[in-house]
Amino acid sequence: MAQCAWPKDDERMQAYHDTEWCRPSRDERYLFEMLCLEGAQAGLSWQIVLSKRDSYKDAFRNFDIDYCADLTDEALAGIKENYGVIKHGGKLESVRTNARAVKAIQSEFTGFADYLWSFTGGKAVINEWQSDEQVPAQSELSVKLSKDLKKRGFKFVGPVTAYSFLQAVGMVDDHLITCPCHTGNRK
């Protein structure tokens, strides 16, 4: 079976592809982590973000939503200075902004996961792509999610980022139909 080509020969990318990408998650902390990491990727490669993931986890206490929501400007400046994260100030501030938005959603809905999964009726969208070229950069679903997230105050959640997020948390399965990791091929 031919698997997805995008991880290439990078071990970290391959491990992420094999064990996380397009695997459905309803874990609130993980959903927040992936939203932050996908936002950090904007304009960069996923390979760069994955290489800094451990530093992000250290800096943001494993993406503890309450901790991130309470970060001060001084704490964010310290993270920028002292951790191996992407140094873009707006992206770092978005972790705090988005944590606060997640908390608002958690108080409005039964949870962040329930809010997100409501966009797909609680079920993953399972695509059957034959080649990497068929996989879109965005979709109607990602445009709709992006628009609603922005309305709720989220940052770095454009339609392309939202689509990558949907893939990351398994709300969309974009593994090639021939990939052993595709939902239909997993045992």
C-alpha cells in the first residue's frame, strides 16, 4: 500500500503521520494544542513547528488552557526570550487569546470538543483521495469553522489553518485511500 508522501524521510513527520494525523480526538487539551501549533505554522512548514513542539509544551505547560488564558504580557515576553518557540509576537499572544476563547466556548457549550465536532455532526469526514495533489488546502467546512472561530475572537485561524487543524485532530481524514493509516485501512 502506498502511503501519504508528505512526511518524506523525516522521522518526526513520519511518526506524527502514523500516530496522530487524522486520528479523531475529543481531548480538550490536545485540541487546544493543535489549534495553537497550527496557528504557529502560518507561513512556515509543519516540519519547523514539530521540531519546536517540545519547547511549546514546556513553555505553555503542556497547553494547559487555564494557565495559557492567565498569561501576562511579561510571561509571554519571557516565553519568547527563553524558549525555543517561534518568536512571532502575534502568534505567541494568540495562545493566550485563543485559550480565553476556548474557555468562553467551554462555558457556553458542553465543551470545546462538542463545539468543534458539531460542525461535522459528530462524525469524521473521511475522504478517499488517490494522490496528494487531490487534497485541498481548504474546504467549505474549514471556511465555516474559520469564520465562526474568528467571530468568537480566535486568532490565526484562517480557512487554510482551520483545514490543517481539522486534519490534525481527525475531524477530516485526508490520508490517501492507499495509505495504511486511512480510516478504512486501520485495524
